[in-house]
Amino acid sequence: MLDNLIGALQGTRDVPLRTERARAHQSGRPYDPERLELFLILSHMLGTVGAAPRPARKYGGNGTHTQAFFEAYFSNYIEGTKFPVSEAVDIAFHNVIPADRPADAHDILGTWQIVSDSGEMSRVPEDVESLMDIMRHRHAMLMAARPDKHPGEFKRALNQAGDTVFVVPERVQGTIAQGFELYRGLDSAFARAVFMKFLVAEIHPFTDGNGRISRIMMNAELSAAGECRILIPTIYRANYLSALKALSQGRDALPLIRTLDFAQRWVDAVRWGRLPETTELLERDRVFMESSDAEQQGVRLQIPETA
């Protein structure tokens, strides 16, 4: 019996297997069952918590590009790639690469090139193979200046953040495949966006750049449906990370859904216009504050009164 079981798992014996996990292993795509449980929790909660669609507003060329710039700026800032706004503007719009930080600058530039491309941001997966192709393509663009991070390739070694150990390399594709089946059953663009964001973040399929790719995948779902994107401004970073942790470690999906819903409401209410005027508005609302400083001073992200 043991020989038959081992042979079936290795694909050398034609013996029927009972469990889905064993069959996945036999097919060459083993998956992480603990992560699948988290995906099930999230998909169930998304099915019970309704979110009204928020159609993307028509800002014109300036406003659309300004919003995309800050999407790239904030997404990199979350990951510790910090530049003054003026320097990031030169990187994104004028291709001015600082000599002392070329790789960091290319992270900003690569993110900007993806999120400002309406064609790229309208691509969503039709099947699991196209999902993995899209993820790898965007990672290759993002990490083009970092060959040591294997742009466009799934990770070769285990990665972790703090105490969290992510999915082992040999189970990445199988876990993506299992998650995709749940993704396909979600009805709204917001639900698919939240699920896709957590899927990528929790699997951590790449050596680096996973957080940025997860947010790109999230907003592509919204853009493809003509809905408002989600940005995580600097002041809201701690809320965002706490919500991810609540699901990843506490198995509670509601904080993540509420946090991303609030962030989308904020984006929807901001008057995205010319870059200088929008920057002034964001400075006035103190969204560039470090989240730790904001917490100490009792400052919170506020929805602007007028859209």
C-alpha cells in the first residue's frame, strides 16, 4: 500500500488517489493547504459583504496621469523605496535616474510604466495559465533593473517577512491554480480585486516585488471593469499592513475588505488634476505623513469633503 501511494504521488504508478491535495501533487502542481484555507475564508467573506461599484471618474489626461503617478509613488513608498515627490516626478516623467540609486529609481519607473498603461491595466486572466503569464510579464517590467531578483520568474528559494514564511517554491503554481478557481467564482470587480491582491501577497511568488505586483494585479481588476482604483497613501500604510496581518495570521478577512474599501472611497473623493495642484491638496490633507507619526499625533486619513 505504501509503495502504491508513493508511486502514485510520484506519477510512476496508476493508482487512484482520494484527496484533492494528493491528486494535485500527482498532477505536478502541489499546493499549500493552509493558504487555500485563507483564500476560502476571504472568498466567503467577499461573497457576503456587498460593495457598491464605484465607476472611475473622468479626470482628463492630467488627472489620470497624476493618479497613476501617485499609485506608483505610494506603492513603492510602502515597500521602503522612498523619494521626495519632486525627485519621483523627475524619474517618472523625465527619466532622470539618480546616479546613487539607479535600481530604486527604476522600481519607481517600472511601476509607473505599468500602472499608466491603460492597455496593460485592462488585462485580466481568462484561465490560470494566463494569470501566471500576466504576473510574470508585469514582474519582468517592474524588476527589469534588478537581474539578481530574476525578473519575470517565479522564486527559486523560500522567502519570508518577519515571522511569516511564504509558500515554498515548488507549491507556488499549484497554490495559484487553487486560488484562481475561487477567484473565478467572485461576482464583483471589487471582490476580485481584493482577492487577487491577497492571493499574490500571501503566496509571494517572486523573489522581490510581491507587494507592488499584488497592488498592480488588484487595480487591473478594477480598471478592466471601469471602476475606481485603490491607492494606499503613506499615512494609511499601518492600517493596510495590519489588515493584511489580520487575515494572514488571524484568519479574519473583514479588516482587509473594509480597509481597501475605505482606500477606494478616498481615491474616489480626491480631485485628481494637474500634478502641482494635486500635490498641494495631498500635502494639505497630510497624506504623506509616516503612518507611525500620524498614529502618535492622532492624525487619520480623511475622505475629502468635495469630489
